Amino acid sequence: MHPGARIERASDQTGHLPEPAGHAVGTVSPISLMRGAGNPVSPVGLPAPANVFVGREREIEDVRSALQDNLQVGAMLVGEPGVGKTALALEALKTFDGNHHIVPVRGSGISANVPYAALGYLLSELPEHVLDHPVLAMQGLSRLLTEQADGRTMVLLVENAHDLDPMSVMAVTQLAVSGQAKVLILARELTGAAEEFIRLWADGRVRRIDLAPFTLEESGGYLSALLGGRVARTAVANLHSHTSGSPGFLRMLASEQRHAGTLVEQDGSWDLVAPLVRSGEIAEVIRARLNRYGPEQRRIIELLAFAVELPLAALQRLAAPEDLDVLEEHGVMRVLATSPPIVRLQNQLSAETVRESVPPARSRELREAVAATIDFNAIPGGTLMGFASWSIDCGVELPPDAALRAAQLANRLYDHAGALRFVRSVRDHRKRPEMVLQEASALRSLGELNAAAEALESVLEAARGNLRLWTLLCVERHRVLRRLPGRAAEARTVIEQLKTAIGSSGEDTAGGTTNNDGGPPLRWEAVLIDAEYATFEGRHAQLPRELEDIYGDETLPLGMRLYAGCLLAEGWSLTGRCEDAIAVVAWLHAGTANSDLSPTLRDTVLVRVFEIYFNCGLWQRAADLLSPRRGTGFASLARGSSAGTGTGGDLAAGLLHASCGRPDEALDHLLPALGKLRRRDPAGAKPAALAAAAYCSALQGDTARARHYLDKLGAIGEQPPWNIGVVAAYFRLTAQALLGGREAALAELKQLAHHAAGRGLVAHNALFLTAAARLGDREAAVVILDRVPETAGQLARTGRLFAAGMVNNDGAAWLHAAELASGDGNELFAYEAASAAQSAASDPLTARQARELANSSYRRLRRHHDLHRSFETLSRFEQELTVAAARGRSSVELGEQMNLSPRTVDWHLGKIYSKLHVSSRTELAELLA
């Protein structure tokens, strides 16, 4: 190879640029998408991303193992373009043995029939007459590569194996089988590879390694590494959804958004602040890939791009089976195992690129072809939404029933803008109350409350002839009015009007409906909205008794029972019946597994479950629900609309970490949540986020920033919703106490506790009293023991033990409180209780256990408390002494080695234990291991 030759960048690389062939692969440096001095600029105007690689540990180990296996000649990486095959191969080679020679062999569709095209740059160094004789060419190639390898392991990196010319395939195979080289074959799919390569795999000579796109969690890690900082959950979800987890597309799309200003860094977190834009780079890559297909196959791609999805049966009437098979095998489209089966394109980027490139006349022609094969009234929901949107784009007016159904589905799937589009596409839609109901629901979700109220009021009278529809309109109107400043009285009046109308409609006590529409009893709708309003205002002790009847009635729709169960369990979690609430939660969890539930209802249930765990002080269970590994938390709480905050679960995670005294992790979530809430705050959640951010900043010792957030909080004029107000007050007062306002904070905490007790909210009474006790207020501790029952939940039990320790100076009670808090992940509470237990311990065992727990909790409070980070702050002498002690060396042995007395060694070790927050050599050895 020529000295300056480099491996050409592959289309499916994930940010890697290989080193010059013939050299060991270089190190990976952190990536920066910022404009920098001297960096090469990408086609979209940004510096070309530096090398970055995250995850894929199992696949890397598989590649390394295959290359080191004497019975195998290498590995074949199989995956769709952009999945990161080249990047994985290079990363594996970096960790192989450090002494290898990479020979790039790259196939190309243009030269797939040209002999030795992939090896031409090498064979050009041989005499011309050799190329006319395959045996001589092979001998010359072997000799040349051996010379270039210079004793190092030769690895043939075969990219685009499906486009490799036959003579190059033969050469690669012979070099591998003869033992002269190892191979890494990168192929789009096994069936498209050369027969020789397939035979190597079938004979067990080559190990097949399938490379899948990134999961949502993996996409988040990759984007964080790519951008050099944390990425907001909603931004990760959006970018992942558009790219289907393709690392190559993720890199390009993130770069484009960064350049366009739609992906920006705010308060230490990257977030999308505007709709995604696409420049020419991604479109060019996608068009180049799609152009290799024939006209009929491209027509299928166009149909799916516009329709979003189509029933397989309908598509089979529009296209030849062999064309569908090719596109599915190549990963361009996928068939979902639904009933009936549905077909979609693999990723949204391809669909968007195709839609932008097809002329309007062609789009209308394609739509007419689809319309001839499907019935608006019979097609599945997802198909209906895509086809309805396509029809509007083509200037075709939707049938009112189809527009209504599409709007209902869009609202259930959080596409509120789409719901408005469907409704408003129908002429005189304001004359149709059922359409106004969907319009108002979408407007409320988008925070346009006044517009929603005006729309509802325009049709209420016209809907009186249909009691069920009128009831649903009243329910929606109540939800709008209770959020509008100054209209709470109207909201209450709506409920009374609803009860009166339903009561006088002739419904009997068995729940029959006078309009005989086959739906659930309308009186239950009134009970549910009454209960919902009670929870909205914090009147959980006044929930309607009929709520239990709805929850327990198996003849009612599951969705109605689930919602009743949510309200009931929330009320019990706050009024001292946590065990009963958790029993209901178990049933709610089981109910969310029902595939017939809409995403909005499923997410509503999961968000309520999170709040119930939170109310009961079950912090670890709440954290588990937020974990992406659960498969529910990230997907549900990340939708934003589910919690009504639009923060993609960041607010929930931030408040949870703040409650557990982990300020670093809390601010990682609170800051992006605040960025979103500054732009849009439909649920009025900003006060809670500001107060929690102030508290966490105070825990970090950043008093200026803490006061800044408190000032921002004080500048909010509107009264927040009740539940937001409780959370905001708790964090505001605990922050003020840390900032020097302890006495005033204590007085207000006890006042809030008294107010909560008067409303029957036992859990909030325990919350405020325990906060006061943790700040050193003995009077609060006495009240806890006197008035807070253990049935109020884990926080109440922990608070009672903490109070007992304070009132009785009982080290064992404090230690028990610390153990409960630590077991549920509240590290700050555990640290405070364990520290108090250590001081009050009446026996050595309690003192030792308290000291160990205090140390372990302290190490988990802050990132820089981590043992390994603390170890780096030690002097060289202290580090050497620490390692030696951890290896079991006695003080006598260490003293002899260092010319110190054993007592001096113990003195130094005591200082080290204090700095590292460990309790013994045994604990030190376990942690360093």
C-alpha cells in the first residue's frame, strides 16, 4: 500500500475514521461537535466528529475471540447499513493484540464485476503481466502483503462484502484458508454475501456476529458520548425514533441538529428546542441506498413513506411478492406480527426523505392506488392516521367519521397537533360536538386552555340531546376550567350540573342508562370526575365512596376500573392506608399489560403508580419504574404528556433523586426539565422543578445558584396546582434551611404539617414533620411519635424510628431508621440517621454498624465521594499505604517496610479511612477489588 493511503470512510461507520492501513488502530478521543480550531469540517458545516465508540462489549469480545481462535479464520459482522459494523471491527482490532496489519478490501456496486477491483490499489504495485495469470497474481499479492505486514498479524477488513467482485472474493478466501490472514467480513445480510464466504460460515471457519441497531438506552449513551454531555430523555427518544437506533444515522442527525440550532446545550444538557430539520447529507445517503432498487420496489417504498403503514394484505394487492421479499430481506421494511399484519418502513428518516422528494402529482397517483384497495371504515388505526394525513396533503376531504376516528387515535397517541389537523379538515366541524370534544382535548393537552373552553362552550347546548356525549363534554370542560385562573367556581358548578343531569335522567341504582347506548353507566363518569377533582384539590380524604364500587365491578370496562383504582390508591397512599394502596398497585401493574389499553391510559396508570410509590416513601420502587431496563418507565414517563409536564420523565427522575439527597443526579434531570418548562409548562410544574433545583444546589454548596432558583420561584405569581405546591414547598423550605433560614423554615414546615393533618393527609403530615426532625427540631420528633401512624408508609416508619432516636437518644432506633432509608435508596436520610446512631450508640457493635452504613451512604451521595475518585486525591505515600493495607499487610509489616512504628502506620491509616469514608481494612479491600 502507498504510505499515505487511508481506508475510505464507510457509509455505515459510527464516527470512526480508521488509521492508515498498515498501522495499529489508534486511540479513540472524545468527540466534539463544537466549531474548533483546525478540525476538518463536515458537509453540514460542522467539524467532522472525532472517534467515539460506546457499548457493544459482548460483540467486541466475540470478534476478538474469533480472531484468536486457531480453528477459525475470523468473523462475519452482519447488519443493516449504518448499524456500525466498521466501527465495531476497528474497536475490536484496537483491543486485539496491538500488533496487527489491517488490509482494507472494499466492495463497490459500481465495480462489482471488475476483476480484482477491491484489491486494485495493491495489485497496481505488481508487474502488469502478472494480472493476466490468476496464480501469479495470487502469489504476488501474498508476497506483497507479507512484506507489508512485516511479521504482524494480517487482518483483511472486507467492507461491503455483498458488492465484492468474484476475483477479490477468491483472493480473500485463499489468504484466509491458507492461514496467511485473518478476515473480518462486513455484510448487509448473509444471503447477499458471496458463496465462498457463506461456505466459510457454514463450515464453522468464520463466526457470524449479528449487529442490531441501538436500543433506546444505548442510543442515549451514544449521543451523550457524541455530544460530550448529557442528552435530555425526550431528545434521545426523538432521535432514536427517527433513526430506529442506527448509529450512523444518529451521528448524522445529531450533527445536523447541532448545526441547525435545533439541538442546543442548556444548563449542561443537550436538548431539542425545535422540530427536527434535515440538510442534504442524510437525504443523499438515503437516496443513494434506495436508488439501487428497481422501479417497482421504489414504488413500494413510496407507498409506505406516505401511508406510514399499510396492511400486508393491501400491499400484496399493490406489489409483487418477490419485490416485497427483497425489501424485507434488505431491512428496508418490516412486517409487524399484528392482527392483521402491518408493514412499515424501517425508519422514519427514509420515509421523510422519500416524501420530500416525490412530486405532488405522483403522491396523488399513489394515494388513489391505495384508496382503491382499502376501506376507510375498516382499516386499522395506525393505517387510518397515516392515510388520513396523506389525504389531507393531497387536498382530499376526509369523511367526517374517518376524521373523527383519526383524531381520537391521534389524541390517544399524544399526537395532539395531528388530532387538531384531522378535526379541522372537516368543514363546519364546530357544528359537530363529538369533533369539538377531540379538538378541546387536544387544545388542553397543548396548554391552549382558553381556546379549549371557548370551543366546548360553543357546542354544549347542541349536545344536550345525547346525554353521554354531553357528559363527556362537561367532563372535558371541567378539566379545562379548573386549570384556568379565576374559574375554579365554574369548574365546581360543572360537576354539580353533571350530577343533577344524570340523576334526573332516569338512571336507576343498578346503573342502567336512559339513552341505551350500551356504554358504562353515566353516573360512574360523574363519580370519577368528582374523585379526580378531589385529588386535584388535595381532598383525598373526601373521595366518593362509590369509587371502590367502580374499582371492584368486573362488568365495567377495564380502563374505567384502572382509572378508579389509580384515584383510590392515590387517596389511600396519602391518608394512612399505604398497604392497601400498594395492594391496588399490584393489580394496576397487571392491568397495564393488557394490549387493548391505549398508550395514554397505560401511561396515566404508570405515572399514578410512580406517585403512589413516592407518597409511600418507596423510593427504590419508584426508581425501578423509571429505569429503561424495566421496559415501561422510560417509555411511559418519557412521553411527557403522560405526566402532563412535557419533560420526558426528567422532572420525575429529578424530584426522586432530590428526595433521596443525590444532588448531582437530580440536577442532571432537573436542568433539562427546567429548560423545557421555560418553553412550555402546561401542567404548571415549574415551581417544583425550581424548588428542587434550589435544594440540590444548596446541597452542593452552591449558595448563589440556590438563591437564584429561589428568586425565580418567588417571581412566579400564579398559585401552582395543589400537588405541585406541596412538592415545591417541601424543597423550598429545606433549601432555605440549608441557606441559613433554619428557624423560619422549621416554623413553616410544622405549620404545613398541621394543615396536612387537618385535611387527613397523613403522608404529607409525616413528610413535613420528618423534614423538621431531620433539621434538629425535637418538638417535631415528639409529634411524629404521638400522631404519625406506621401505616402511613415507609417514610412514616423511618420517620418514627428517627424521631425515637432523637427523643430517647437511642442509637439502635437511629440505626434501624438508617437501614430502612438506605434499603430504599434515600442515601442522605440514611447518612444522617447513621451518623446520629454512631454518636448515640450504646455498644461497640451498633457503633461499628452505624459507622459502616454512614460511610457507605456518604460515598453514594455525590459523584466525587466515590472511593476511586477519593483515592486519586490521596498523596502517593497514602495511595501506596492504602493498596498495601488492602492486600492484607499488617501494621507491623508495613511499619518495617516503611521504617515507621505500627502506631504511626495505624495513625496514617485512620486518616486515610476518614478521607475515603471506609471503616476497616476488610471494607477497603472489598471496595478496591
